[in-house]
Amino acid sequence: MRKILFGVALVLLASNALAATQYIRFGKLIDGKGKVWSNVAVVVENDRIRGVEPDATPPAGAEVIDLRRYTGIPGMIDAHTHMTYYWDQAPGTSPWDQSNERQSSVTVFLAQENARKTLETGVTTVRDLGSSEYADIAMRDLINRGAMVGPRMFVSGYGLSVTDRPERPGFTFPRGGTADGVAEVLRVVRQQVAAKADVIKMYGSTGSDQDVTGFQTFTFEEMKAAADAAHGFGRKLAVHSYGPDGARDAVRAGADSIEHATDMDDQTIAEMARRGTFYVPTIDHNRYYVEYRQQFNYSEEVAAHLNDYIRRNLETARRAHQAGVRFAMGSDAVFTMFGQNTRELEWFVKAGMTPEQALTTATSNGAALLGMEKTLGAVAPGYFADIVAVEGDPLRDIGVVIRNVRWVMKGGKVVVDRTSAAK
Ligand SMILES: [Zn+2]
């Protein structure tokens, strides 16, 4: 009998918690739908936004959150991360070696720090493009079930790559994701879908880490097979290409986004604009390597190559923006770059965007790239309650978004609070 009563009480508590209404006041709100509101209230019920309305009387019983000294923006989307690339900065260790030696279950636990630092930048959703042993799938699922605090993750599992090593008896090659020829591309895409990947990643050229070469790897036919297979499963295809050749073929093969890609030719850029292919240039990624080159033990010569790549990457972004290509903000964050996820936006302004256009790459454009444009990337009725408060006017200075994040809500829960009222 007592057991039964106890059960009833728990049910009541649970239903009370579910009915939670929050009334969030902002001095200004950029809603991600093209509208800027003044003196506005966002009504949140559970994990969703119920309404956006002039600030007046809160509904009875609602929890009131006063953010009138701040500007509200939608929770941002980082369209290119590697959340499971974790380094603890222990003296005498290097980021890449440490990753290769660690068990993936340990990595998943430690990578919570990357997830937390990402939330602190106002990023509430990421598209994670490459991980090993499905550590990314584990993280996504732990976050979704509430066991781990972090951004919503849309993950790729293993990225597809071509064989690039000689035979070495005793070593377990090929590594996960290796695919040579159309048949193997189909097999590896199906494997990622079977592992419950949300998106397919393909490495269409060389180039990564200190290597800024951009030689095409997969052929057009292989890229086309990956795009068609991914689309057949309702997944999108992201193709990594450091150079122009892989990008040219990836665009024509039907990739949904092109990552990095310097020196793209005018016809490829025009084709991207015509098809609506997203460009995720990740310019800031190499700025990070240059700035933190001591952590990676990179020589001055390596830094010079990286700086040359940055210059061409920015120039390509400028041309693509002028041609009307859609951009999504992707940091390509790895290791100690988490917490700097939105610095890419400053490069976008340098490439000729207005601050508003730059912000859009991290909100509605990122949502469209994920196929989530009806629930993410805007502060509007029916959307997930992913909301960020910044101090200042991001439409005048994009740096406000990068440096002045004060409060972050994800799915109706406050995950970061640096407001003056907070302890
Ligand atoms: Zn990457």
C-alpha cells in the first residue's frame, strides 16, 4: 500500500516537472527568421518554444527569467567538429599520439570537457564529422538520454577514405572507413547507416593536421556512389577536400556540403550556388594550429604553409560569398580548440559578409544543412528551446557573439549562466 502511494507521488512530481513553463525576457531578440524584436518574451514549455511575444504579463505559474540587458539569438550550430579528439595536455604527451593510445570508452568520458566548452560558446548543436570506434555515436546517445551534458550531436561514424598505406603484416589494416571502388564505398556507407550515423563523411582529398596538400583521392564515380547511397538512406554527404579537384567532382556528384576546399574554380563555385551546395571553409581551424603550434610541435616552416593555406582559404570564401554560395559555420574543432568554435564567424566577416549574414551561417543555414530547419536554428514557436543571451549588438559587431556569451539554454534547460545575477 505504501509502495503504491509512493508511486503515485512520483508520477505527480514527474508530470509537474513536464508542465514547466518559462517566460524569458530579452531587451532585443534576433530570431533567426529575419526579424529583430525589442522588449520581447520567449515562452518556453518543456523543451520547446511555445511563443515569441511582446513582453507583458507572464502566464500564471511560469518561471520568469530576466535577460532584458542582453540580446537573444538562436542556439548556434557548429557544422564541423571532432568532439572525440581529446587531449589532456599532460606534459610530454602529444594530442595525436595520446588519442591513438587511449581506449575509446575512456575518450567518450573525457570528451565531455569538449562538449561543455562547446556549449559555453553558445553552440547547442554540432555536426561531428569523423571519429573512431563509434565514440561519436556513444556521445550523441548519452547526451540525448540526459546522461551527459553537451550539444545535440549529428554524427558520421567513420569517414570514408581510400587506402593510403603499404601492406604491413601484423598490423590491422585496413582501418575503419577504408573503401576502394564503388562496391566498397557502398559497403562502408551502409556500415555507417547500420551504426546509426546521421550523416556520411567522405575524405575526397589528402590534407589534414600539418599536411595542407589537396590531392584528390576518391574518383567522381566513387563520390557519386557515396552521394546516391547516402541520399537513398535519407542521409546527407559531407565531402572533405583541401584542394579544388576533389571539390569540383564532389559538387557534381551531389555532395550536400564541401569542407575546407581552397582554390575552387569559378565553374565549381557557380555550380555550388546553382545547386545550393553548402560551403564549410573551416578557415579558423588552421589559425588554431598556427597559434597553438607548440602543443603540436609544428616548425616555423609548417606554420608558414598553414598561413599560406589560410590566405587561400579566405580568398576562396570571399569569391564563393560573392557568387551567392550558401555557407555554414564549421570550426573543425579538435583537441584544445573547443571553446573557440565560433571564431570562424570573424573570418566570414573578413570574407565580405555582414555580421547578420555571418550569424545566419551558424543558425538557419546550419539547420538547413542538417535537414532540421523546422526545429533548429531559430527562436520561433515549435522550435527546440535552444537560446543564447549575448551582451551587446551582434548585428554591429560579430565579436559580441564570439566573446560575450552570457547564458545558454538547450532544450529548455539552462546549461551556461554567466549573467550578473548568477553566483
Ligand atoms: Zn574535420
